Amino acid sequence: MRRKIFSCVMSIFNRIDLFDEFENTVKSVFENSITPDRFHIVVDGPISDKFKKKIFNVKKKYKLIKIHWLKYNVGEAKALNKIIPLIKS
């Protein structure tokens, strides 16, 4: 049986609990027995420099991550809907 091709999508914004759990959340995706072909992270609006640094460090570790930056916070549903057309799998 052929392996299915799929992407994972995550929306984040500037909130302390998201900051604290971000690395563990991403790690859990890549520790599954079946991993995505691409992991899209949508940054919904402005975030702290500390959070940006954390995102870039995680991106270095997991090369399949693609980051999408939104200038303004538009809400989770709209943020995710903005990138759906960009997903190839």
C-alpha cells in the first residue's frame, strides 16, 4: 500500500500558553509513526521577538516546516483559510 501524502496546518498567535507549548506541539507531530510531507505554521498577526526566535529554531530542526506570516490577527478560521490554496498535498 502506498503512503498517503498529507500536510499538517497549525495556526498560532501571540498568547503565552501557545508560546510555552509550541515546541512540544511541533515535536509531537514529527514523533508520530506517520509524519506529514509538509507542516504549515500560520502566524496570525504580530508576535513577540521571543516567539519568532522560537519558531525559527523549530524550523531549523524540522526542515518540512513552512511558515506563513499574516500582518494582522484575523482569527484562527480565517488564518487557516488563507493558506489552504497554498497547500500542495
